[in-house]
Amino acid sequence: MIKKVGLVGLGKLGTAMLTHWDQQRISIGLYHPNRTKAEQIVQHYQTSYLLKEEDLSELDVLILALPAMEVIPFISSLKLQSKTQHSPYIINMATNLHTFDIRHMYSTLNVYGIKYMGHARDLLEHGNGLFISESLLPPIVEEYFKFLGKIVVDSEDCLTQVNKIATYYALKTAINLENEFAKRGLSTEYLKRALTSLAPEVIRSYSEGSLGHFAKEIVNQIQEEK
């Protein structure tokens, strides 16, 4: 039997996931309250199709790639049945909304959390994402997400902590670069290049263990300063 999976939320994360599913020729239904916008988006993906509001309750899996503030109102607007009857597995992907809170409010629904660790642009361009779930997932859900990367069973709070630490130090680095370039009187064009190309690629090379000789010398210098 063919399973029906729907995606709600066509922002950066939703688009990144949809792009990889489309490349794998995986059929995904798309829903957006603005019918015109939904029709425009569907035209860009060969394996996607439009969902109407009344179709959502008939899905097997309903993936919510929505901002945290929109998840509860959206679920409240649906006319879903209890676990004892047919209702979709609802996937909460909002980083700042704990899945436990949704389950507490909607105890009769099948709600699971899958949180993406990283930046949506990285998932779009490179795939191989890392996702966090606090519980084992139904096989049909795992089947769809395996095309996007790896799922690790861990606390959602752990993901929040990682995101906060990474964001803090990334912004601190960016601000330090701005201050240093200004102090040295370097061009803002050079600063933009450092922020958008040099620094990100150096960090990527460092994480992959593929730094060049010049960068390795700077690593040694930093370690000596410590």
C-alpha cells in the first residue's frame, strides 16, 4: 500500500527537504493556506502534488516544518481523530517548541519530534543532515528521513544547547572580524569576503581535517598562545 506523506511549511528547511526528496523521486504532498503560492511551488518539483485542507487528516505522515509560534495554532485548526482511529503521525520540527508540550496538549494524537541540527542552507546544498529525535520513530517516518541524513536519539534540549553554543561563537567570530578589519582600515568588500567565504571554508576544512599548510601554521600559533 502506498503511503501518503504531507509537508506543511515551505520555508528554508521545508524547501531543503523537499529538494532532496524530489531528487530521489519521492512523492510528497504540499499544503499551504495560500493556494496560489502552493501551486507555484509545486511547479518546481516533479514528484510533489497539492494538498487541500480536507486531505490532511487522510495522510499517513504530516510533517510540520513550521516556526514554533505557528505549530500549535495549525494543529488546533485541524480536525484530526484520536489514536484509536486513523490519524497521521504528526512530526514537529520546530527547534524552539518542545514536542512534550504538544503531546501534553494533544494526548490523543500521534506526535513525534524530529529536529534538524544545522543550517537549512547546508542541508539544501550538501544533504547528509543530522536530525535529533527523543524517541524511536515509526518505520514509515524513518523511511522518508533516511534520504535526508542521519537520525540520532537524544534530548531536544541537547539540540537547543548545541545550536545556541554554535550560534554564539559564530556571531562572536563575525563581530571580532568586523572590529579587526575596522581597526586595520581594511575594505568592507574584503570583510564581506572574509565572512562569506574565507571563514566558513576554513571552519569546514578544520572540521574535515583538510587544512592547508598555511592554516596549520596558524593553528600551531593559536595553540602556543594558549
